Amino acid sequence: MRSNYKKLGPYIRQVSVKNTNLQVDNLLGVSITKAFIPSIANIVGTDMSKYKVVCINQFAYGPVTSRNGEKISVALLDQSDCIISTSYTVFEIIDHEALDPEYLMMWFRRPEFDRYARYKSHGSVREIFGWEEMCDVELPIPSIEKQREIVREYNTIINRIKLNEQLNQKLEETAQAIYKHWFVDFEFPISAEYAASIGKPELEGKPYKSNGGEMVFCKEQQQEIPIGWEYCSYTSLVDLRGGGTPKTEIQDYWDGELLFFTPRDVGCSVYTTQTQKTITALGLKNSSTRIYVKNTVFITARGTVGAISMAAKAMTMNQSCYAAIGKDDVSQFFVHQLTVCTLASLKNEAIGGVFGALVTRNFDQTKVLKPLRKLINSFGVAMVPVYDALLNNQSEIDELVKLKNLLLSGIAVKQVFTKSIGIV
């Protein structure tokens, strides 16, 4: 053991306070993402007085590590008191001037800790990482000032990540709102040509429908739509293309320079900036996959069905997805928003909202409105700064996550480095 590593046992103690007086009703669980989450347990008729109470700055963890995604469920409570199942172990730090709770939680977030906990787990039926094993954990415990400095650096990174995620959420909502305003509510800006054709040039740029834009009745949709628009299949606007997978047993096909998109690469953001797998040029040549350019819209068709993502750069794709590409150079930003609405419609029509798989026929049979080409192009131009900002924010998140992982891995990251990328 290194000289600055110490056993955790002397710094922590178990806590077992039952909800005897039913003073707490916030039932939570602990996830493998190292966070407290709302419990999904059926508690009808359950005696809540037997549950354990967890207070702020106390930890809880699930000792069972088998069938847990190779991770240990452990979290620090940073909100109001809650109750949890008695299957969890609750503990607290004895002296916060010796060991900072957030510093310890950083240690628990390290992937190396998950591997350690799995290695130290034991048992024939269920593998357990018990209290003795937790107390035997060794970690570096510098001065409390140094611990808090590391925590501040970590929280600065986490807060910037959260800010970027919030910004991207607002940008996504903005793009969706503009799409709906233009192509669902028919309040797109009146063009100069149309305003002149009706002898009212002063209407240029005003919302179409609410300013008397000409509408015609569409029998198929049983509603009025702008003149010149058509009701057609999704695939009359969008070309769906497939992918493929190089032979997994041939190593020369894998771990190359080409990103390889699969359903696992769909995240919470609009753009996929990196993929779990990559292939070589030889793998590309010897498979049915192909290279798809930046802003290609990927739709997952099997496994995780109906998820959507956009390529942040050129990448290949496996056979479990479709690549949606606008026909006749239709803007990919329009394709993205159209696809989001189309998939929502398909899911609503499906029994229970669940697909076994998506096939081309689903898209052929799905009807959408086809606006005038000039309007689609105008929307694409309007969306350029929105999607650029989405991608830039996600790219910054990627770099911040790398820095966060460096800190969690215990690699010495100097304060000057975090300052150099403008996060402190």
C-alpha cells in the first residue's frame, strides 16, 4: 500500500435508523450511475416504518454486485432526507474535517473502484461486497484542504457539463418549436414573392396562416393546408439507406479510424460525436456498410427501436439502423425534425407504443406534409446556427467528460490545465 493510501474503515461508520414514526415518505433507490433515484417498487400495503432513513451527506450502497452491470450501486445523498430498502447499507463519515464526503464519492465514481468491488465480492448464490470489504477499501487521503480543492475542480467541470446540457435542451426545444410553428401551425414567414403575388408586399416576413395566407382543404388529412403543399409518404422526401458489419473475427477490420455507429451510440444529445466501435478502411471495403457524411440522420430499427441521432462527422453504420438522407438535397435539419415527428406518430399508432423492429414499409405507409421546396430550404438556413451551437456544446461536453475522467482516475491534473480550457 502506498504511504498516502489509507483504509477507509477508520473514517466511516454504519447507520441504521428506521422510519419508525413514518416521518419520511420519500422512497428512493440507488442506481449503478451512482445516484439516488425514485423507487419503482410496489409499496401498496407495505409497512414503511421498517425502511431505513438516509440523511444529507450520508451514503447508501447495495452490497449485491452480481448481475449489476459490473458496477456497484453507491451514492451520496445531497438532497432532503429519504428512505430506502433495508437491503441497502447506510453509512456516514465520522469526521468531515478528516475526509470530505464529496471527495469520497469521487473515489466511488471511478471505474477502477467498480472493478475492485467486483473482484472483492464473494458468495456462492449472490456475490456480495460486504461492510468488511468496504472498510478495507484503500484510497489516498490528502489534507482536507487538498480534498476540497479537488472537489471544487471536479464540481466546476460537472457544473459546466450541466450548463451545456441545459443549453442544448433549450436549443432542441427551440428547433422543435420553430418546426412546429412553420410546418404544423403553418405560421412560416410569408415570402417576398408570395406577398407581391397577392398585392400585399407589406406582409413579407409575417406569419402565413394568421395573415390570410391562401389555404386549401386536404381530404386525406381532413384539414386545410397551405396552397402548393402535398400530402405524401415519408420516403417521398427522405431516402432510407442501410449499413452492415464487418466480420467480427477478423481483427484487421476493427479498431481503425472510421467511426462505426450502432444503437448503443445513441445518447441524450442530438449529435453522436463518438462511437463505441471503430473500423478500418479494410473493414469498410469488405462489408456492406458505407460512409455517411456529417448531419446524416440515423434511426435505430432493431434493439433500441425508434431512437434518432445525427452524425457529428463522417461515420459508418451497422445493419440495425437506417440512414435518413433528404432527397434532392432537402436540408438535413428539416429531415431531422420531420423524422422526430414521424417516429412520434409511428409510436403512437403502435399497440402499446412498442416496436419489435422498424422496416421500410413503416415509413412508406407513413404520410407527411411536403412543403414547398423554397420553404424547406429557408428552414434549413434558419437552423444552421442552432445546430452548429448544439454540436459545439456537445463537443465541449466531450472534452469536459475526458477531463472529469482524468480527475476520477487519480491522474494529477494541475489547476493551470483546467484554467487553460476556460472552466475556472
